[in-house]
Amino acid sequence: MGKDGTLEAFRIECAHFISVAKESGEACPAYGAILPPVFHQDAMRWQRYCYDSGWAGVHWPTDHGGMGLSKDHSVVWHEECAKAEIAPYLNLQGLVLAGEAIMRCGTPEQKKVFLRPTLKNEILWCQLFSEPGAGSDLAGLQSSAILDGDYFVLNGQKVWSSNAQFAQFGILMARTDFQASKHKGISFFLLDMNLPGIEVRPLKQMTGDHEFCEVFFDDVLMPKNALLGDLHGGWSVAMTVLEDERSGAGSADVISLSRRLQSMTSNAKETDSLTRQSLTSLLSRGRSLQSLLEGRGSDPMMAPIAKLLNTEIGYDEAQIESRILGPLSMLNSDATDRLLYSPGMRIAGGSSEIQRNIIGERILGLPREPQISNSPEA
Ligand SMILES: Cc1cc2nc3c(=O)[nH]c(=O)nc-3n(C[C@H](O)[C@H](O)[C@H](O)COP(=O)(O)OP(=O)(O)OC[C@H]3O[C@@H](n4cnc5c(N)ncnc54)[C@H](O)[C@@H]3O)c2cc1C
């Protein structure tokens, strides 16, 4: 494979690889940031197929099973997957959040242990950040991991942990120092989900799926080498992970958005004038986002703006679609899924209100909102 060539040559190779995989039924349909249980097996098989064919981890080092190409090549891969409506990887939590964090902060041993197995699908990851009392205010988390000899003793509870029922490892934030100030007493861990004392309870959501779980820790003995980065230095590791999570929207999203806008335009021809008006307004918001992403998609400052606009448009789109379909929207499974799924996307990865706060304070330079406990949003 001539993967050292230009981006355009690489694009042609990607398109060819994807089309052959799609034709032969190996490729898994696109499902967004969170792997739904219904696609679990297909997605696992697709990730392994990519690895075995030398097409996993486009910008990951070759020493760890990746293709060793640039991030621009990775963008091309994502764009071609979006055009073919194919999942670009197994799940965001492993292939982006855990993988990038380990590449940035991991010891050579941690890179060796985790990176290749993640690309090969031998490790499926979940993200163990949110707690019942710590979502937007993530620094308020209370799960504790207290160092005792060669182990951290882990206690507490997480919630909203997507795919935790299938995961072999989780990226975990826990408090390691209760005396330090809120942000300074947190550490970041790579938690083996099979350790004794971990209980995972799937939660049923209104789509009927069990995509996320509650996870309980009862005196779990985590070996010392589960720590990623510095002891008590977990907040800075987590902030870069959250940036990775929010910066998901890019040129590949523009491709999916264009497709959706196209279908909205077709629908608009067949609806009443009130619905057409709503669709026109949605179309103009969509086009604004599209040009914003085309022009400045790679700018990290765009991450909260794109996250906010994308998920709000997705929500309104689902509402309008159900209005057009009427009662059928409760019977047509794709439209029903979109209707029931879209509210959650306005919350996952930081709610719309939190994105507005970030945009106001960090991008527009407005005064910070009054803080009760001096906690930044997470
Ligand atoms: C589909 C889905 C998947 C998820 N997957 C994961 C996962 O895998 N791992 C994980 O760790 N977490 C996950 N989450 C959790 C997600 O990160 C949190 O739900 C989110 O950060 C909000 O936290 P919360 O639910 O505790 O709401 P809260 O923080 O309690 O917020 C409640 C409401 O108050 C508003 N609010 C809070 N603070 C402010 C403020 N300062 N200004 C204005 N409004 C505010 C919020 O916008 C929200 O409307 C997932 C969530 C969803 C919906």
C-alpha cells in the first residue's frame, strides 16, 4: 500500500479499502460517538478487520500497531468513512480518549501494554469520569483512590459510563488527596474492569437500549502502575481528554451534516408552509455551521462552538422530522431513534449550557459566572 504518498493518493486508497470492506460486509455502519450495544459485535469485527488489514490507528506509531501517518491523514480517513457512512473506529472512549491520553502521558510500559491491544480490539474502553454529584462540576468528584503500599484502594460510584458493561478497561478520575484543593487532589487511572470489587449495572434508557451504566467500587485494589501521569496531577490529563472529546466535530461532520441538509431540502418540498419555515431556519443554521467548520474546523477554539451547534441542530432536526412524519415517527425505527437519542447528545461531553459558558468566558472574554466553589466547568 502506498501510504507514504500525498493526501490525495491516500484518499483514493482509503476510499478503495472502505468500498471493498463495505461490499464484502466487513464494514460497520456509522453510529456516532457512543457504540450502541446493537452494533457491538459488528464494530468489534470491523476494528479487528482494519487492524489485520493494516488500516487501524492512522496517526498512531507503527511500533504500537498504527500506520505512523500524520493527523492530516487521519482526517482524510474520517472524511472517507463519513462519505461511506461507515464507523471510523470501534469507540471514541478507547480509540480517541484513552489512546491519545496514553500516547501523551503514558510510560513506555503503558504504551506497550495498551496501545496495540486497543487497536486490535482486545481492549474495549469506557470513560469513568461522571458521578451522581459531579457532571458539569467534574472537579467535585468524590470517588477515592488512596495509596496503600503497592495499591490504590478505590471506593465510590460513577454514572453514565457508556459501554462499561462490555469494557475491559476504563479511564478513571478519582480523588487521591482530600486535603489538597479541589483540582489538585485528583489522579487519572487506567482501571482494569475485571478487578474484584467492581460492579457494573447497565441503565435502561428511553430508546430501550442499555448504552450506559452505573459503576460501583468497593475496596478495589488497583496496582500502582494503573496511574497515568503524575500522582494528584489527573486534572490536567483529564482536561486534554475533554478537549479531545469536544473537538470531535470536524470536516467529517461537515460531510454528514451536508447529507442531512440535502435530505431536509428534499423534505421541504413536500411539507406545509409552517414546517418549511422551520426547515429553512434549520438549513441556514446548518449552513452557518458548515462554513464555520470548513473554514476553521481544526481550530481548538471551535470545539465548544461546533459541539453546541451540532447537537442543538441535531435535536431540532429530530423534532422537525417527527412533526413531518406525525404518528409514524413513533413507528419508524430510525426516526424514533433520532427523536429519543438527540436530547442526550445535548448533554454528553458537556451540556449545551456549559458549552455556552465556555464560549462566553474563554472565547468572547465575558466575565466568569459567579462561582460557589471555584470550580471550572468540565
Ligand atoms: C448519552 C450520554 C453519554 C454519556 N457518557 C458518559 C461516559 O461514557 N462517561 C462519563 O464519565 N460521563 C458520561 N456522560 C455524562 C455527561 O458527561 C454528563 O451528563 C454531563 O457532563 C452533565 O452532567 P450531569 O448529568 O451531572 O448534569 P449536571 O451537571 O447536574 O447539570 C444539570 C443541569 O444543570 C445545568 N448546569 C450545570 N452547571 C451549570 C452552570 N454552571 N451553568 C449553567 N447551567 C449549568 C446543566 O447544563 C444541566 O442542564 C454521558 C452523558 C450522556 C447524556
